[in-house]
Amino acid sequence: MTADPASFDELYAAHYSDLTVQLYAYFGDRQEAQDVVQEAFCRALARWRTVSRYDDPVGWVRRVAWNLAVSGWRRRRTALNFLRRQRAAEDQIDGPGPERVALVAALGALPATQRRAMVLHYLADMTIAEIAERENVAEGTVKSWLHRARAALAARLNAGPTTEEARNA
């Protein structure tokens, strides 16, 4: 018996919606139901010569879709259980303290060149000469940026929040 290609199209058109509704009721997730039904029909098409000879090709597609749904559910459940076990063992890390928040805010208020110089010098441990070469400026310029940045940070951190910052907090 040679399968008529249109018969697959007819089967798909007649049963896709019903199978999707069935799996949607099972999953509670329409997108997931559509995905597994589509995959089941793709597998049926790939084996259409054999599947078309079955007494109930729709039953075969339904069984494949349900198997895919259950397999996916089991994979997600296993992954979730694994993640739950991992999270229980993770250390809790406190958030940044008020000093760190203030420092980051103060750094953010600096001009980009001064902020970059501060970060490269104090966090990346680059020398003034290395920063000057990287930024393509004279060493005196880098020293000036660092001096101005330190003065601005000291003034900002010692003075406390500005009126607008206090209002926004």
C-alpha cells in the first residue's frame, strides 16, 4: 500500500488541534503542548510509510506526543531537583554595605577619564606610565586625573549624600 502524501496533510489538519488541546490540559502550557504535538507529527512524517499502514495513525501520533511530554516533564523535574539540592549547599552572601554603595555612586559621578584612571590604577594595579600609554596621554595628565578624582571622591564621601540623593533614597 503506497501512502498518499495528502493523507498525512489531512491527518495533520484533522487532528492537530485536538491533540494540542489534550496535551494542553495535561501540561497547562499551550506552547509546550504545541511543541510536543508538532514534534510527534514530524516523527510521523519521517516514518509515514510505516505509520500510514497502522490501524490508528492518530493513536501513534498521540502516544508519541504523550511520551515526549512525559519525557520532557521528567527531564525538567530531574533538573529542578538537582538545582534545589545545589542551592541548599550554596553560601549566602550579604549584599554590598552602605560604604560600598556610596563608593560606587561616587565613582559613577566622576568624569569618565577620571573614573577610568582610578579603576586602572587602584583596581587593575597599573602604573601611571601604563595608564598614560593605554589612554594615549601624557603621564602628567594621568596624575592630574587621579588627583582630581581623589579630591572629588574625598569631598563626596566625607560630605555625605547630596540633597537630591537623600530625596531619591
